[in-house]
Amino acid sequence: MCFENYLNQIQTIPYLIASVLLITSIVFYFSEVLNTDEVLFIKTNIMFWVSVGYLLYLAGNIPIRVVRNYLYELVDLKYILEISSVLSIVMNICFIFGFIWGEKDKQY
């Protein structure tokens, strides 16, 4: 389970670990924003839109990644690839909203 063939298998375990760490850091960011006055100007915050995009993508892509690597005999991969494409589109739409509505002068 800890050793995977780099040529034949998708690297699921490192991806899952990184995804869980990213989701926890996004949740910490959201809790920090909720405790400050930035919550009033959330629509113009680029970091908020990027975080929402990544959170939606990772929350939907973690089960897809597990199914694609371990349960591929049981499900039809056509639907999984369509869901993955929709998640990618939603993430990019969140990025676009952030770049359009975000403040241009703010330094991060």
C-alpha cells in the first residue's frame, strides 16, 4: 500500500495527503476571515475566491481519485471523468470571479 509503481499507477497516497493538508489550511483561512472585519469585503478578496475554488475541487476530487485508482473495475470511468471535468470548470470559474471582482491595488 505504501509502495506504488510510478509507471503504472496514479500516485494516490501523496495526492490524498496533500489534499487533506490543503483543505485544512483553507478551513483555517476561512475561520480567520470570519473572525476579522474582512468578512464584510469578502466579494472583493481574491484569496477567498481562490480558496473556494480549490476547496470545491479538492472536496470533489478526493473520492474521484480513490475510485479511479482502487475501484476502477466496479464503476464506469466515463461518468467519473465527466464529474472531474465539471469540478475543474467550477474551480476555474471561481478563479475568474476572483480576478474580475477582486481589488487590483491590494498587496498580499
